[in-house]
Amino acid sequence: MTTLSLPHVLYDLGATSLKLIEALVAAGRTVVVVEPNPHDAARMGDIVQRRLRDAHVTVGTVIPDRCAGFVCRGCDVTHAPRKTLIVVVDGPEILGDGSRSLETVAMDVSHTSMVEVAFGAASQATRNAAIDLIGLLGCACSVSQRTDVFEGTILQDAVLAMIDRLTLVGCLPWELDEALEQTGFAPGILKAQDDVGLEVAFGRRQARGHHLLVADRMVREGRLGRSVGVGWYRYPGGGGAVVDPLIEDLIVEEARFAGIRAVPMTPAQAAEAVLLGMINAAAKLVSENMTRENLDRLALHKIGLANMHQRAAEVSLSVLRTKLGTLAKIDADLWGPADNLTRLLKTSP
């Protein structure tokens, strides 16, 4: 059996792997989804059948003896068959000196329009196999030198934290999402989250001990996104997004429990707050190893925002600092002005 005929195995990833399954199937490859729990396997099988009818996808509880690639979380590396490419989805922090480190790379495959990869101590053969997989997916690629977290993940988690906070101070999520689209985020961040699955970012936050009041509660209540028919929006009959008024009650309750006061703000002002916050977050990433072009590509593919540097250049440093200072009163960790804002603006065209 050749490598090309071997299946790609996705192990215990649940609905978070749907985008990757779709991309592999589109590339003509066979996929085996392994869920150790029989109930999870049955549920995943139903989701896959609804999303990908008659595709070359098998869902079960048994790991094949051989595979072309084994995609899993870092804690499940030991389940991978011998002599195969192991892809961990947690991030580069999971790469170390383990017994399978020569066979293992880290990849963010939650958005298959662009994959971030960290090679760690992987052998050249493993690196080549990982590059072949990325080529198979037909997506853009960013190689990260970080050992803690992917740069794109930093941007994603920052924008989600800002939106969570803005809903708590009174911004309705669907109005904010629409305003974000008008500001230049395509699609709206919340629609994109529903499509990927809220449990992806939730898992990252849990692993790092970070928490969001609204989004975390949504996941615990089973609001995982489009795959289950309800997330930030509802998807009746598997169709398009529909506003769900129940979310407003959830947000109001969480704000009351946390003692968070409302802040008068229009949807357009809230969307601007997200944009300025992302420029601020990008400034923190600017370094010798993060080029302007790569940062722009990450912002486009990971949060749907085109021309990050151009947008930064359109705001004067003094205005940016003033507005961030005002927004920092809502949350200093999210909007406190970065020390190297000047460097970011200087690298703008």
C-alpha cells in the first residue's frame, strides 16, 4: 500500500475537524475519523453524513494500523501508528523532546485557507511530509518560529476576547457582527466562529487557563456553532444564520453576575473598537521575524481583515493612542496601548 492510498486519521477531534475533513475529501483523499467513545463516534458519524454525503469518510472507534497522517491533540500522540506524520493541533507549545518528536509537527488547521505550522525538532522527512500535506490542502502557509503559541492564534483569541467584552457592555452580537462586516471583516467574526466551531477556541483557552464569560458559557450549554445548529446564531434546518434572541438573555445575565456596567456605544463604534484593538494586538507581534507581508496575510486569513498595515497607516499615532486610552477603561488588558505602536506604523506603506 502506497502513502497516497493510505487514509488520513483524525483522532478524537469531534466537530472541530470538519473543515479539515472537507479539505481532505476535496483533495480526493480518504479520511478515517476516530472517536474513542462510541457515543461520540455515532454523533460524529451523523454530522459527517449530513455535511458530506457519500464522501470517502469512515467514522469509528478503531485506529488503522497504517495511515498517511495522524492529526490529534498533543495528549494523544502516543496513539499514532508507527512511522507516520503526526500533526498536533494544540500549537507549538506542545512540541518538545518526547519520544515521537522527530515525527511530530504542530499545525493550526482550524482555518484551511491558511495553515500555520511549527516544526520543532521534526526530522527532515517529517517536515517534507507536513509540507506535502499543506500542499494537498491547497492553502497558504505561514511557518512560525514561536515556541509558545501561533501568531494567528494570538490575533484570533484577541478579537474573540474583545467581542466577548463588548457584548457584556451592551452591544448586541448580531448588530456588532454586521458592523464588523461593514468595517472590513469578511465574514463577520461571529459567523466565522460558528462555522469553525466555538469549541476550537474554547479548547485553547482551557489549556492556557484563559476564560471568556459569554463564549465559554455558550460552549458549556452546547452552543457549538453550525455543526449542531446553534451557536452565536441559529441554523434552522441546516440553513443560513438566523438571529437568536436567547443569546441576549445569556449575555445580560453574565454581565449582571460579573457586575459589568453598560457602556453607551453604537454598533459602528463597537466595530471600530475591535479594529483599533486588532491594530494594537498586531503591534505587539511586530518583530524582526514578523514581516509586514506575513502579518497582513495572517490578519486576512485568520480574522478576515484585509490590509492590516494600510488600515493602521490611516490612523495617526496620536489619535490611535487617545482612542485606545479611552477603550482601555473598558478593559486595559485588551485595549491598553502597545509599547511598539510606533514601530507598527513605521512599517506601514
